[in-house]
Amino acid sequence: MNTLLLIAAAGLGFLSFFEPCTIATHSLFALRASRDTTRNRWRALAQLVASRTILLAAIFGIAAWIGLKELSAISAMIILGVIGTIYLVSRKIYLPVPHIEFFRVLPGHTRLAQGLKLGLTLPACTLPLVVVTGVISALTQQPGMAILAGIVFAIMFSLPTLWDSVRGFDTAHREFLSKAATTIPYLTALLLWSGAFLIWQIGS
């Protein structure tokens, strides 16, 4: 279960960047950072990674501390299948799911740096991926391992932004990001359905 948790955190964390409602905001952040001074760029990136790491480590750690003993294989299969279906439906129909902006609970949040705001926000299209990882964290009932999963998820989620901020943008890269935003949700749905099928096979 621990190995599954870390693999899920790494894979789903990386996919989170390429989801449609995420890739635009993060690419804009990276573009601005790439044009800033080296010192300001790395300060913004450090704020993004640190705040995101703390947030996700806390979420997954709390989930593991609470635990989840009653989730059956059938329930897990249904959850993954439904989330995968939602991803496909959202490609054709707008679903009014808001971003969760945790930074708004902080005093003086309007004056926070953009890196902190971005790091303390879970975009709507990444919420299912966070939920899946959180459920696996709860099943492990090992807060230490869940915190590690939060760190892994945050790093993999932020890695493309770091790369784009340092490398910059050219025409080919812009085209790649545009194609990724339209195709990754289908890959995400396929992975979730595959996970549901695997659970069904193991449970049957």
C-alpha cells in the first residue's frame, strides 16, 4: 500500500499540472517568473513549492491520521470509475466546481505573493486527483508515509512550472502545452478506469 501511495502521488501529482484549469495559470506564472530577475524568480518558485508542499502534506497526513477502515474494494472501484467519468464529461460540459483557495483564510491574504497564492490553491480539475491520493493515504493509516506522499505530489505538481520558469517558452513548447491540455484529461480518465478495473479484478 505504501508503494502504491507513492506511485499515485508521483503520477497524479505530475498529471495535475497538465489539467486544463491548471496549465493556463501555472504557465502564466512561469512566463512571468522567466522574465523576472534570477533572485525574484527563485524566491517565487520557492514560495510556490514550499506552500504547496505544506498544504498537501497536511491534507494527506490528516487523512491518514483519521484513517479509513470501512472502504470496500467495490466502493473504491466505484469512486475511481465515477471520477474518471467526470473527467470525460467535463471535456464537453462545463461543471461549476470552484477552485479551493486556502490562502483566503490567512490574514492579509490580498497582499500575499503570487507564488504563495498559487501554492495554497487547489484548482478544480486537480481536486479528484488529490481526493484519490488522500483516500489511499487514509487507507494506509500511516501519517508519516502520507506526509511523504504530500511532498512527492507537491514536487511533481510543481516540477513543470520550475522547468518552464527556467527554460522559458518558445513556439514549440506553447504548442506542446496546448495539446497536453486537451489530451491529458483523457489519459487521466483512462488511468482511473484502469485502477477501478484492477481493483475489480483483485476483488473478484
